[in-house]
Amino acid sequence: MLKEKTSDVSMTNTNQGSGTAAEAAVPMSRGLWNTWRKNLLLFCLTGVYVELCLHLCVFGSMDRYAGYPVLFGLLGGALCTLVVSSLPKVLRQITGVFLVAAQVLLAEVQLVYHCIFGDFMPVSQIGMGGNVVVNFNSQLLYGIRQNLLKILLLLLPLIAVILCLALRRGQALKLRLRWKQTMASSAVLLALLLTVTGLMYVGRDNAFSVYRTFTNVNTSTDSSYKKIGMLATTAQELRYMLFSGSGSIMITPSSLNMSDVPRTYSSNSYNVIESIDFTALADSTDSDILKATDEYLSNATPTRKNNYTGLLKDYNLITICAESFCPWFISEELTPTLYKLSHTGILFENYYGTFQSVTTNGEYTMCMGLYPDMSRTKTDSSFNVAGTNYLPFCLGNALKGMGYQAWGYHDYIGDFYNRNITHANMGYTFKAADSGLAMKIDWPSSDLEMMEASIDDYINSGEPFHAYYMTFSGHYQYNWDNAMSAKNRDAVKDLPYSEPVKAYIACNLELEYALEYLMQRLEQAGVADKTCIVLTNDHYPYGLTEDEYNELAGQTLDTTFEKYRNSFICYVPGLSENIVVDEYCSTADILPTLLNLFGVDYDSRLLAGTDVLSSGLHVAVLSDKSFLTKTFRYDAGTETVIPADENTTVSDELAEAYRLYVDSRFQLSGNILNSDYYAHVFSKESSGGSLADTVVFTDIKSIFNQASVLYMYRKGYVDPETPDTFGGKATARLGEFVDVLYRIAGRPETDNTALPADYENEEFNAAHPYYNAVCWAYQTRLLRQNDPNAEYDDKVDYQTACVLIRRYAIMAGVDTGVDQTQLRQLLRDAPDLGREAVKAMLWCDEKDITTRDSNLDELLASAGTPISRYQMTSFLIYLCTYELDIGS
């Protein structure tokens, strides 16, 4: 009986359990679908919110272009939902937060970057983010302060997700979904994809369609952000960088500069090289990019020779690319030399500097007569790519072919932007502040000292000369910590401007003084009346805010066009009267204009710029493909045509023809660069200067790290881990640190009498590579027996580095005094640090030996943080160059 009763109970429970499971299946399924919907809503709202918020923060309004960023935000949200749909709980939460955080962080970075530089950062430049943090941190902090409310608004989605998870309310990221929900995510994603693609495809034939923006490999980052938003732009740039080749291959012709059929042009009347047969070149190659370029150029129209061809054939030439230069501070009283240069010779009244920021782009365009590759496939600077190309039309190579000397100079480190390679390849005997110029490196360095250290190379040679200068004194930040601003502060103290504007003028006065010295030396050498001086800027002075720039200009400048108005100074002594040119022109036009003036045989079809003195088509082109002509302006960001006056009518056909012409200039430039096209045309290899001194450490990605490492390496102060890798991320050790100082001191003779009694052992003895350095350090009391972390293999932290550097400076006879009031205050604020450490860190900070924009409070707080070998070279290059000139 008992057994039967038990059996009955068991049966009853089983039946009841089955009923409960069946009944629970419905609410469980409903819960999964609710979770999926919340999931989809979370990611879609995040995508849309971030896109719209960034668009509004940067562009200031929800214009007609806001629709596609919303659609792509929804598309991104559906993709995120699909990604996390089937992940287990913990991974699901981590991935969900990561996807939201990634969108928010990218938007924050782009917001601040746009505030500082005035444009968006392409994916190809993300690797330079560390450089921005380290070398532009004051401007970075300024950008954050200026956009703090916007930054907080962009953070809201991430904050909301984290709070929901913390409060256990974020069920959308807590439950694992099943295959039905995954299929639903796929269906939503497909529907949105078809919708977005269909909408773009319907309008694909419109002149300024979103379809073209999305699919064109040459779409600029700025235009792309404006029309399709952050997510779509990032996806396309990554796609082209990772899975595509170089930029444009096919070049879209414009009716403005193309003939219907290939024609033959005489070099008597046109700037052409008659031996070039583009049709034959196209037949000789299987390369798509070469063939497309040949076929395009076979129908291109060259510029005519004119009354100014060869006008300066017997002149010397000095060209200057001036850091952050603008004409608004020039006056007869404050800058008499610049005033004279800008009012004598050939006066270009409607010149516009092409670039908002990035020195290497402006310098490249001036030197090459081509636009840099700004396509989505770009993975390196155009100057670097051109560093091994054949470059017959660069002034160095072109004028050397006419018997000129060619010299190139820069008043910073030669490896920065690899100028030691690129400028040698342009035909220059190149010298920089760390390689050939007897001058002090500072931040920024002195243009006057560069001129003083260089001019004797060529001025008394008795031969025609061409000298090229890339200046540095005008570099921001514009405050009194700027070495050149501080140097010339008294000259601007009474000017009626704000402090940043006065600091900008002060640092640019160093360029004025350099030019004054140059003019004096030219007069003394008797060559002043036969020397042409050309000067323009690399980019707009982005270190000034919009209000500060308007203050300097004395007027409110529109941010699309007029803030780019600048000077193409072409000083030509000896003319009976000035030549006034009112054609619109920009940076790329400088090279062909000079080639024509100096009577160089060149083919104008092979350059993107145009001789401004020729008849025909003239356009001032900006980096985002906006442009200006005499009759109208075109704003590429808004696709707006703006007539010159109310009486001018611009047809859609004319506007489109000009837009295609500008587009073709960028496409042609990209093809020439990425295919080494000139080598193809002339059957040549690179014309370059000597690259024997080139050192490549494969683990150095940062140009700032490269500058300090290669400087210290070439001086023989540091050793790489292997011939190909430097090993900069490894922690710096005490033995190597003092060994570098020992080498800087010239490796004096030493003995081991001062070593602590227990210092030598089986591992550390006379055979050890740092043995002599450590012996020397104890002999000179650079190291002392009561020092903490005094073993040769101990890690070097910020505190130890500062103490050692200050001790070395004292040995070298340098005044290391600091403000005693500040020192006493710091000792009270940092009681755990000893007096010597605090004094050393205060002195190093004052001398900018730690970082150029170091914050003393942060430095003291990081006293015990180990430094890397990269940071070691950074510390010690400052010791050698920036302030003390020890060992240089």
C-alpha cells in the first residue's frame, strides 16, 4: 500500500510539472522578445543619438544632411543587436558596453579634434592620437574645456547603459537570446540595409548625391562626416584601407580642361615636353592606374607660355614654407621686411592657403604642385610615399638641372616627418637643427638662428642658388611658454590685442627677424638685386580660436573661405613696376608658376596646380574641395554655389564642370603619387638624394618618438634592441640611463674605486656593458650610496630621471636654481618626496625637459611611475637640445 501511494504521488507531481513548464513557455518566450526589442532599441537609440549629437555639436544645426546619419545610426544599432544576440550573459554585457563605449569615444575624439584642428580625423591618422595627447595636451585640455557640455551630452548613452547594469535594470544585456531573435535581428538589419541602399541608389545620378559621397574612394573625411555621419564614414575608411588598393584610378574628365581628341602641342607656345606620348605610354603598360592616367592626360590641355616665361631665369631663388603664417600681422612699422617683401614684385591678390591643418600636407602641396592623397585608402603621409618616387619637377631637382645649387633647411629635428628622406629626394642638400645646422633646438626653434646657421652655405659661392626653408618659429601654442613668443614678448606688449594674439605675433616676429638678416646678407654679398624670395604658409593658424583670428584680422572672416585667404609673397627686385595678379589661386599653383618664371622645361599637364600668370582656368582650391573663382564660390560641405554678386548667374552645368575639374585635380594627384607616375613617363628611377643615413626601426610608429630616438641613436647615445627594432616600450633601467649620460659626457676614463662594496657580483662586473658608466656615475656622485633604487637593473621612474638629469646639469655647470617660495610650497604639498627630488622635478618642469606641455602637479603625482625607453630618449634629447645644449 505504501509503495502504491508513493507511486501515485510521483505520477501526480510529474503531470503537474509538465503543465507548469508548458504554461511557463509562453511568458518566457514573451520575455525573450521583450528583451530583444529593448536590445534593439538600446543600440539603435545610441547610434542615432551619437550621430545627431555630434552633427549638431559640430555643424550647429539639423540641416538636410542629418537624415542619412540617422539611417546609418539605425543600421549600426541593428548590427550591434545582431552581434550580441546569441552571446552568453557576461560576454554579452561586456560586448554591449564596449560597442556603446566605442561609438561614444570615437565621437568624443572627433569632437575635440575638430575643435583643435577645424576638421575631422581620418581613420588613417588615429595612430597619431598618442602624439596629440603627448605633444598637444594643453590644446587638448583647452578643446575639452571649450566643449565640456557637448562632451557630457555625448557621454549620456554610455552613462545610461552603465547605470542600468549597475542597478540591475539592464535586462536587455542580461538574457541570452535564441535563434528566433537572432533571425529577427538579421531581418531588421537587412531591411534597413535595403532601405538605405535604395534611397542612395535612387539619387545616384544627381551631381552631388549621397551615393557618390558614400562610394567614392576620394571622398574627404570632412565631406563624408557632413553627409553620411561618423559610423558610415569610419566603416568606409576601414574598408578601403584594409581591402582596397590605392586611391583613384579612373579620373573623371571635365569639359573645362580637356580636348575632344588627343592633340599635339608645341613647346614653343605651351608648357609641354614634346617627347611625351601619352597614347604610346598607355599602350606600353598593363597597370590600370598608369593606363588610366595616360589616357586622361592624352586629352588634357596644357597651359600656354606667356610674357612672364623665363622672366627670372637669371635669378637666385629662396622659397619659404612658413609655419602657421598669415598676412594679418604684417605692418610697415612692426614688420618692415615682410611689408617690403609683400609689396614688391609680383602681387597675388586672391591667394588662398589650401589647408586647415597638418604641416606635411601644406608643405607637400607647395613643393610638388600636387594635392596630397586624401582618399579613404590613405595609410601614410603623401610626403612619405613620395620619398622614393622620381620627382623631376620639384624645384630642387629642376633647378639643379639648370646648374643651381639646391639647399633645404628646417629648424627642428630632420627625421620629423622624415624630411631627411623626402627633402633629399626633392634634390636638396638637406640640413636640420640636429643634423648640420649649428643652432639650438627649442619648442619652437628660432627661424633667425636657422638663417644665421645656413646662409653661408650658398650666398658667397659665386653660383646660382636655390634655398628652401621650412620654418618653425610660428608654431603654436600661442602663450608665453612658447619659446619664440617669450623671446619677443617685449616687442608686442603694447599691442591692442588679447594675450594669445600677441603671443602669435611675437613668435612670428622671429620670421621677420630671419628675413631681415637674410636681406642684409644678400645686400652684403651683392646678390640682393638678383634674388627672388617666395613665401607662403603651410596651413591656417589653427592654434588661434575663431574669435582670436578675427581679432588679429580686424574683421569677421567667414569660416568656409576667407579664413584661408593668405599670402603668396613673390618678391622680385628690379622690376620697373609691380605685377598685380587678380586671378584666384592656391598652394598647388606656386610650383608651376615658379617653373614658368624661371624658364624650366616642364609639362604643365603633369601638375595639379596651374601657372597663375597664364591665361585660362584659375581656381583657388581648398582641402575639402571647396573652391573660389572670379564668378562664384562653391562650398563642398553644403554643396552650395555662391555667385560673386547678385548680377551673376551660375548655371548648374558650369558649376558641375568646375566641381569635376577640382575633383580631377585630386584624382590626378593621387594617381601620380601612388604609381610613381613620373618614373613611368620618363623611364627613370627615384632622383633622390642620398638615403644612406636612413634608419628604420620597425616598432617606431610615432613621429615624435622617432625624432627623439633617432637623434639619440645617431649621436651614439643609445642602442637599439636589434638592428630593426628599438624596443621603446620596455621599461628604462638605471644602468642604461646613466650609460646614456656617460656617453653624452664623452665616455671619460673611470675606475671602480667609488663603487659600493657589495655592488660587484657575478652578473655585474667589468664585462658588463654598463659597468664603466656606473663606475663613472658613483665617481662623479651622479649616483650615491644612499639613493633609493640604485641598482643597475632597477627601474627608472620620473623622480629618479629628474634627479639624475639635474645632477648631471650641475656637473656641466648649468644653473639649476628654482624659485624658493614655490619649492617650499611644493615640499608642503608633497611631503613624501625628498627636497632634492622635488627641486629636481620643479627644475626639469621649468626647463621643459619632461614634456613640452608638462603639468607640474601631474609630474609630482607620477613621481614613482616607471618611464619607458621612449620616454628616456625624450627626457635626454631635451637635456641635450631644448634648453641646455649639453652634448649636442
